[in-house]
Amino acid sequence: MSTEKNTNRYSNEELEEFKAAVDQKLEKANEALQFILDQIKALTDAGSEGDYMDDTSNTNDLKMLYTMEERHAKHINDLQNALLRIKNKSYGICIATGQLIDKKRLLAVPTTTKSLEAKLIEADPLRKLKRPEPSKKKKESKPQSIVKIKKKKKDIKEVKPEPEDELNIDDELNDDFDDTFLENDDFLGEDIDLDLEMDEEI
């Protein structure tokens, strides 16, 4: 019972083992599909008797069941195709690489037609089947220090504002702030009224 990747196909004994596993999964899948079909029939029969809220709920349930039915039917079809490949003795041969698919993978996912390596290549097309060989001689890298020299320019003079100018700017800002509050007479009037009312209550 040789299962090395260099062989062309699995032995007849191994194919019988795969057939038993596929038959078992096919039986379970048919039972699950029949259960889903029974639920769909029950919901469609009860659908005409319910009210509006029940109809909405039934519609959502039916959509979900139809999706499940479609998935199970596809899975059953894939299992039947696996049985055909076993019969033709081409089961377990990767359609992408031509190598044998790992036995553990076939027992876990009997419908697979690609090896794990081919799946990874399919997911990442830039990945190569064989890893490139590392170069024989690596260059040793030594630590390097990088120094950047900056020259100061002496032609540029720093200009500092005169202290008088700074005070004038601050005074003008404060005047604008005061003017804003003083121009709004209603605002001052409200404060005064509030103070008067509070004095009367005390």
C-alpha cells in the first residue's frame, strides 16, 4: 500500500477504503437532504393557513431551507463524482499538479480534487510549487553608521518682534473682547434682573 506522491494512483485496497468512507458520507448527506425537503414541504403546506406575520417568518425560513437544500444537493453530487473517480481509479490524483493528494486530506474531505499545495497556489497565484533554492553564498553584512552633516547658514538673521508690538496686539485683543460684551446690552440687562430677583427672595 504505497501512498507516496511519486506513484501514479492509489492501490485498489486504498480505493476500497476511500469508497467505504464516501459511501458513508453519501448516506448521511441523503438523509440530511430528505430532512430538509420534509421541512420545506411542511412549511409550504402550512403557509396558506397562517397570518401575515407567519407568512413573513415562513418566507425567511423557506429561503434558508432552499439554500441548505442547494448546498446538500451539490455535496451529494460531489460525493457521487468521487465514487466515479474511485471506479475509474483516478481518485486522489490532484487535477492541478498530477500528484497524489494526501490520504488524510482525502479521508477528511473525500470530495476534494486538489492537493493542499494546489489550493494554496490557487489562493495565492504568486506562490510557486517549489520553493526557490537559497543562494549558496550569503554576503555578510557589517554594521554601518550613517552620518549626515548639516551646515548652518550665517546669512539668515533672526528677527525678534519688539516688546512694544506684542503689548499692542494683546491690548487690541482685550479691547475687542470687552467691546463684544459691552455692545450687547440685553446680556447685561438679564444679569441685573437675575441679581434683583435673587435679592428679593432672600
